[in-house]
Amino acid sequence: MAERPATRSTALALADERTLMRQGYRFLDEKRMLLATEMLRRLDAHHALEARLLESQRAAAAALRAGLQRH
């Protein structure tokens, strides 16, 4: 990192940069939480869909057995 002369304007510029970095980290943390929430929501939806699929497979297997027993 290049050395800067120690002046008041340099200190103010560094303070502004630090404030912007903190805001950026807060923004990214909020985005991370939103993403994690959405991922969990979709995981729950996937589990519900998987349960419906398994139930449909069971019903189809039962119907096939019943059809085969009839013939």
C-alpha cells in the first residue's frame, strides 16, 4: 500500500473509506441472510415435493399390483 502523508484530508478520506467498507459489509451480510432464507424455503419446498412424489409412486405401484392381480 502506498504511503500517504499524514494530513487531515487524508485522515478524513480514510475515515470515509472505512465507513463505506462497513456499509458494504452490512449490505453483504443482509444479502447473505436473504439468500440463506430463500435457500431454506426452497429446501422445504423440495422436501414437500419429494414427499408428494413418493406418495404418487406408492399409489402407482399399488395400482399396478391391483391391475396385475385382476388379469
